[in-house]
Amino acid sequence: MKPHRTLIAASLSVCSIALFAGCDSKQENAREDAAEQRAESIEEQADMTRDATEAKADAIEDRADRAPGAVADGMENKADAVRDAGEAKADAMENKADAVEDAAP
């Protein structure tokens, strides 16, 4: 019967070690929280970038509506380019935010 008790004791020890190894320290939690806050800040900047470039593109399109033919076409193309560039920049910022969050311990 003694080997059975030893096996149970060893199993409980392994489970206890695994349970405590999964706990984060205060420093790890602080680093994770800081990374999450930084990522959130970057995502907010990405949203502001997207909103600002969308507003700029809309303003260009409004002016294009009052412009003559070929000029209007050029302005519409410029509005599309501004919108595309803003989206690309905001997407890159969101990717950076994901990387910051993924790199957190």
C-alpha cells in the first residue's frame, strides 16, 4: 500500500507545481497591463487617423462636386488616394498594436 501513497503524494506535488507555475507575478501583470494600454492607445490613434483622412477625402470630394469635368475627376482620384493612404496607415498602426499586445509576457 505504501507505493500507492507515494504515487498519490507525487501526483499532488506535480499538480501543485503546475498550478503555481501558471500564476502571473505582480510584475508580469503590470507588464501585460502596460502593453495592453499601449496597444489600446495605438488603436485609438489608428481610429483618429482613419477619421481624419476620411474627413479630408470627403472635403476633397465636396470640392470636386463643384469643379468642372476633368478637374473633378482628378480631385476624385486624389480623394481616393488620400482615403487609401489613410486606411493603409491606420491598418499598419493596428498591426503594430497587435504586435505590442502579442509581445507582452
